[in-house]
Amino acid sequence: MSTFVLKIQDLDEAGKDWNFAIGTDWLTSALADTELSAGADSGRLTVHAQRTGMDVLVQAHVEAELSATCARCLADVPIAVDLPLTALFSPEHMRPHGSAESDEIDVQLDEVNRDYYAGAEVVLDPMVREYLLLEAPMKPLCSDACEGIAIPDHLRPPAEVFGDAAPDARFAPLLKLKEALTKNEE
Ligand SMILES: [Zn+2]
């Protein structure tokens, strides 16, 4: 069920404004199969849309609060989305041959995105979702200095395992002996 719907009959050349709440329920279902989840509060989608012939130009702004998981310590990482969205929707029959209908739209920031509408309404839900995903970091971190989950001392491997520790003092007499033997051979 779509939430952000503009009815073609409501649009004109002068343009009209819409103000939608991006509810946490909507966010939760839109982000269900992603690494992101809904933040604590609802977001906002403001839309200015105008119709020229059968084309609909949408200039919108997406604001939402999302949550990701820190790649190092698994803590929640808040992600604020605050993006302008510009898109030109044309009737479905104008879609170029060979470009299949799909829920996955390739959206770009700072560009006019192209999409198509079927019937008498423009549905913005899939595009809003793609915009939110644009803001998902590849590797979310709660802070650049995050040191990850603290490993208890008894689970830490001894320092020698890493090879850069000073030689064990107990080997010192052996090293001396080796030096002495090497000298004798000369
Ligand atoms: Zn962290």
C-alpha cells in the first residue's frame, strides 16, 4: 500500500504542495530488507509538484532519522537524512522499450531522476526509499575512534603472538651462546 501518492487530477501547471509524514511504520517496512532501520521519530516529505502535459515534475525534500549498526561495536548509529529530490514522472506508456518496470530505481543526487507512473496517480514511495538508501554508509561507525567490542583480558592472545614483542628474556643466555659459537667459527 502506497503512502506518498499524488493524484494527477489534483495537479496543474502552477504546481501544488504536499506535506507527508514519513512514519516509523512506513520506514520499518521500507527498510525491512536493508542494513538500516527506522529511527525514533517520524520524518517528513515535502513535495511541490506541477504538471506539464502528461509529465509531472516533482521537487521534494526528504527528511528522516534512520538507524544503522556500528560495524565495530554493534551499537546503534543514528543517520540523519536531509536531501532534496527532483524527479520527472512520465506516463507508463512513455517508458523506453527494454527498460523493465522494477521497484529498484536508480536514483542520483543532484540530478533530475526519471520514472513513470501508471494510471491516475504518481507514487513516490519507491523513490523515497531509494533516497534513504543512498545515505546508508558502507561501513557505519558510531565514531571514528570506535575501538569495537572490548575483548576481556583472559580472551586476548599473548602479545608474542603478534611477533613484534621484544624477545623473551629467558632466551637471552641462548642468544649469547649462539653469538659466542658464531665467533669461534671465524
Ligand atoms: Zn562503535
